[in-house]
Amino acid sequence: MNLLQLRTRLLRTLLPTLLAMAACVAPAWASALAADAAGTAIQKYLQVQTAGLPGKVTISLEGRGTEALPPCEAPEAFLPPGATPWGRVSVGVRCQTERPWTRFVQAHVSVEGSYFVAARAIETGRPLGAGDVTERTGDLTRLPRSVITSAAELVGVVAANRIGPGAPLRKESVRGVTVIQQGQAVKLVAQGEGFVVSTEGKALSGARVGAVVQAKTREGRLVSGVADEEGQIQLAQ
């Protein structure tokens, strides 16, 4: 048997096997491409939806992820009405083809960020000071949605109810302190680059720290500003 005959026999023997292998690999390859396209679409969509959240966002797919999705060249991700990209969420994937389809994939959005907890027991009505709170870091999606993540939200507040040591501070667990009463004489302060000007006025309503309040100057002019911790009105520039 010469070399040409040997090559021909090998091809006749191996060709059916190679063709069978190719037939098996092609669907698997197409399925992998479809899963990758859908996974990329979900990642990009959730990254846009979570932009601006207070922390580092991590997105992961759960269960079988996108493995079972039909092939699609341009899959489109979306969230059902009322759903938010926070914690465990179902993300829709749809494909506009001759035979349109829609499927849902389970995903988890974690947000690693800072939040505040009570450093010790805080009784109802007690003003919160520096020694009453401490900052921690963790997955915010595993905490109450109203957990306080900004120190600015703790300025000039008191405990609305008793807060146990180590408990996360929530927006509904604190309330602002009323520092200006309606009709009260107040100092109106205007600040700019290199100057501070103040005058007297009368508050037209009560206000808590950080609230916008209107006042009337001695000349009868209406102005508005923000109530500060000292009971003054910082005028808007």
C-alpha cells in the first residue's frame, strides 16, 4: 500500500468521526456565544442603572445565568416595572427576531459602601454627637434601604426612638432639631469669597437644621436660605 492509498483510507475512516464531532461542537459554540452576548448586555445595563449608588457595585449572575437562552445577535436587557437594581433581582432579556422571545435571568447586585451604626445605646430625643455613632463598611443591599450613608444626614438630629448599640442608623430613626421658630428674630448671613455680611430678620416659618426657610428683612424684603445649627439662616447666593 502506497502513501496515497494510506491517506485515502485514513480519511475514509476518520471523516465521519470528525464530521460528527463538528456537529456536536457547533451548537455548543453557538450557545456559548449567545450566553456571552446576553451576559454582556445584562452587565452593561445594570452598570448604567447602578451609576451613582453610594459604594462599589458588583454584579453577578445566579443559577444557570444565561446558559439556557436561545441565540440572539443583539439581546436587550431590562428590568420589570417596579424592580430596582438592588440585591437579588430578575433581569429580563428580550430578542427582536423573526420569532421574538423574552426570558428572565436571576442576578445579584451588591453595593459595598460605608454606613453608620450606633456606637452605644441612644435614648429617644437625645441629640447625636460624635461619640454616639461609628462608621462601618459592608454590603448595603443586606441592610435596610433607608440606612444612613452620609455623615451630613446626622448633622443636627436627635434620636426619634431608642437605638440599640450596633444598630444601623436609618433615616426614620432620627429627626431634625427645630432651631428656628416661626416669627423668631434671626440672623441672616450671606457669605462669599473673602466676605461675610449679616443682618437681622424675622423667620416666616419654623425650620430644622438643613431646611430651607424664608425670612423678612427689616426693610421688608423676602429672602430664603438654609437653617444652620446655630439657628441662623445662611442665605442662598
